[in-house]
Amino acid sequence: MPASILARLAAIFLCAVFAVLCLAKARLIGDGLEYLAMVQGFVAHGSPELRRTDVDAFAAMPPPALARALLKPAMLDGAIERLERGAIVELGFARARDGSVHAIHFWMYSLLAAPFYALVVLLGQNPFMALVALNLAILAASAWRVRAWLPAAGLPELALVAIMGPLYYTVWSGPEVMAGCCVLLASLAALRRDLALTVALAGLGASQNPSIAGLIPAAAAYAALYRWFPAAALFPPEGGPRPWLRDGALVAAGIAAALLPYLHNMALFGMPSLISHYYTDLGLVTPERMFSFLFDLNQGLFTGFPALPACAAIILAALEPGRRRAWLVHLGIALLLTLGMALPTLAATNWNSGAIIVSRYAYWTSMPMLAVCLVGLVQLGPRTRNIALCAALLLQALFTWQAYRSRAPSFISHGRLAAWVLDHAPRWYNPDPEIFLKRERRREDLVTPDQVVVHRGPRGATKLMRYWSNSADSGGLCGPGTHLAAAHVKTLASGWRYYNAPLRCDPGPAPAVRIAIGPGMPPILGSGWSRIEGAMVWTEGEHSRLRLALPPGRRAAYLGLDGAYFDGVRASTVTVNGVELGKKLLGQAPLALPAQVRGARVLDVTIEHALPARPADAADPRALGFSLRGVAIEFELETEAK
């Protein structure tokens, strides 16, 4: 039997085994309960609404099917009851203005899964198999399209597509595979100059992951590139113009699909997105979180997908100079698209939840770069292609192995590489706080300012993480009358601070002054403040002033203002002793003071809000900006002052 036929048979066998394993492992993961409830609604009554009859339908399923799915219908009953009593969001469901109960995620993915669900229920099987079956169908259709659009692509190229996300996320009961395949095919369509199809696929993906909509204006940018710089195209133009009716329909469908979730939410809840309102925080969008997204040792895009930079490096070295320049242009565009789609995801408050090898956002945002690599690979000779693909598969297998060092899911345990660095060189790994907290605690947990997390290696504690204003808590490392100090301290823009080994306990209190707002506080409030309300006070008007006296002989290094902004106010302009520090996000990391004010005996601080907001209550005439809960002044250490 020819080797090519044997290879195809082996590939079919492996795909069948993969599909069976995924279907066997189907269960409640992530937001799967929402998507499953919407599928049930579509099949039962043609609507994504959650009704008590849907809960009854789940309860009537065979007990073995419910057990395999980890599905407890009583959870949904309880959620509906709590929503009826006035809860805002329960288990991912909310009450609409008309009293009906709906999922906070959009229903497009569930609608596509409805035929699979009807079959699974008819057979009395695990209901989550329907969502996994949809993932498998989307993956198969995408592989067929890749093969059709890139005829030179063979099984190795399709294997590369499979290991770049689907291998890990096909078992997920959510739209990650749908998003990844939409972005991959939209990017390939853009490279092939089929920009109308790019818009349609981007809109479909954006119906579940909104930042994918960024590919829609990107299609216009590609059109400009091909018009003004035709030499940059990786594919020749087609023989004739495409039918304008077909292109117009695809563009309209893509834009409509991208807008539909917002219109749906406005109609039901009176706001464009419940998720962005309740489950995002712009304060989380920091340079450190973007760095973690790309390079985190546990789940970063480039560390978790080493196949991607490996292929890119080999393609770059092997392509002919003329093709290399055009390919580099598109790789640069793909990187920009990846960063553009990633940026909004950084605001998610459950950013790390459920990550498998890489962040789920890293999976689908990386697809533009994979598309460019696939196009580059098919332009190489067979020997070079095989070398690139073998290197990619080997590196990906190696990282997958190192990510699992225990039976715990990978997103709540450190991989081998990260654990080694934390044990032996902790100052070189300062991950996003959510990653560090969950992987150290080995469970889902909320990142709150009172959390103190310690990493202990074979020789004891090597790293401690705490919020900057929580300096009194040493996580049990230091006794009374001492404070924690470290050879290396890293303060993140989010306000979290890492203390890296060697750790020590110095005598006396921490070198700082902390003032809590409330009764008995010193007279630090100048003009521009409202009345004190319990343990906080609002800035009122455009300018608010603080006057902070320092102990003799101490030089101030950092100024921390603990609190939160009023709705619509995002930042403040801060001036200290006449020196403007610029626009700052208060309530996060302490502000580094410039050298010219560090020796002052008094800090005169002005907080400016050009457009303070007014409460919705018409009886309250105040113009509010920032609610101050406390002030902290951290002093220079003696070694810093010299």
C-alpha cells in the first residue's frame, strides 16, 4: 500500500480517536451552562430564554447522562428563584426588563448547536456532547477550507492547525473553537483578497467574542494595501471581479452579526453588554497584563505556542528575498491584529479562568499569525517545510508536557518551567496577579486587595504577593514588631507588589505613614472635598486638595491614594508641590514622587477632574470624581536616600 494512503488512514484514525475522546470528556466547563440552556430553549420553544420547563427537561434526562455532564438542574432552579427575588446576575443568567430570564452571553453558538443537541437528547446521552460535536464539526469544516484554499497544504499543515488551540479547546463547552476557526479563516480570506468573506467570518466570530470585530475595519485596510502596494500581496488577483451582490450580502451579514449581540442586550436589559458592565475593569488593562498575555511562563501566547515563532523563524530564513519582504509585511500586520484583538480582553475579571496550555483569548487572537505562517509554509520546498513542521510539533509537545506537572487542571497549577523559575530565580517571573493567585492556591479565587500569596520552594518562601496598601500582612512570614523586606521588590501598575527572595523580616514597622479616612484622622483634607461618609470621602468639583505633613528626617518616595472612581470618571491629574505628575489612575499602584519633592516636609497634593460626574439622583447636586478611603506615604529606604 502506498505510503501516502497509509498516512491518510493513520490521520483518519487519529482524528476519530480524538473526536471520541473529546465526546467522552464533554462536561460542564466555563460558561457551558449558559450555552446548554440556550440550546435547550431553541430546541424546546425556539427561544434562548431560560424557562422552568427547560429545567424540568434537564431533570428528566437519564441520571448517567447528567452525571457524566456534571449537570445539576437544581442549580438552575435556584438561580431562577434568586433572580425573581431581585438578584442581578446568577450563574451567568439575568432577568430581562420583561421579567424573562436570559443568559448574559449571546446565543449564536447555541443556535448552531441545536441540531446536535436534538440528536444527543434523542439518544439519551450526555447533553454537553452537543457542544463538543459542534466544535468538531466547525474544526472539520475549517480543515476542509484550509485544504481548499491552500492546495499545497497537506496533513502536516493541518496537524499544525490542530495543535494551535483545537487540541486543547475542542472539549470546551463554549465558543473558543468557533472563534479560533472564524479568525483563522477570516485571516486566510484576507490574504487571498476575499475581503467580503473576511468581514462575514469576522462578524460571525464577533457575535461571541466582540473584539474579533476588529477584523472588519482591518478588511478595509487590506483593500487599501492591495490597491496602493500590489507587490505586498501574497496571492495573485483572481481572473475577474467577484459578484457585487455576493460581496454586498457577505459584508452586510458580517456587520449585522457583529452588531446583533448589542441590539439583543439593549432590547432585553437596556444596556449594550451585561458582561462589559459587570465583568470587566479597565483598570486591569496594564502593560504587565499584556506582557503576561504574550510571554507568561505558564500560559503566554508565544511561550504556550512555541510552534508559532519556530515556524516563523524558519520561514523567514528560507523564503526568497522578494517573497520574504512581502511575507514580513503580512506577519507584522498579523501581529498588530493579534494585539488589537487582545487589548479589550485584558479587561476581563476572569481572564485566567479555564486556561488550557494558553489563555483561551491567546488561542483565537493568535490565528492571524498562524494564517500567515501557513501561507509561508506552502511556499517552501518539501524538505524545509518538513523541518519547520517537525520542529513546531516537537516544541509544542514539549511545552504541553511541561505545562502538566500534576493532575490538577493546568490553569490552577504552575508548569514545570514557571515552578523552577519561582523556586530559583523568582525576580524574573512576576506574572499577572490572577495567574499567580490561582496557580498558587490551586483553585478558583477572587483577586481582592486583602489577599496575600506566598510561593514556597524546596528551601522555603521565595516570593510573596500582596496589594501595596496591605503592607502590614506578611503572610505569616514575619512576627510582631517586624516588617517584611526583600532583596527585590516589583510593583505592578495594578497596585500589586511582588517581594522576591531573599526575604527577610526587619525590626520595626514598615517605612510608611498610612492615614485611613474616618473619625480621628489628622486634618489632611483641604478644599474640594465632600462630607466624610463612614470610611470614605468624595472629591467634589474640579479641584481637591490634600496637605500631608511628613515626619522629620524622612524622604517620601511614593504616594498612594486608595479608593475608587465614580461612574464615568476614569483618571485624575495629580500635582504635588507644584510639580504635575500627569494623568494617573488612582486606587491602583502608588505614584512615584519626583526627586524635587521627596525632601519636602509637607506634600501639597492637588487632584483634578476636568469633568466630574453628577449622581443620577436629582436631589444630590454634587460633582463627584474619586472616593478616597485612605492615604499612604512610603519613605525612601536609607540605602535609597544616600
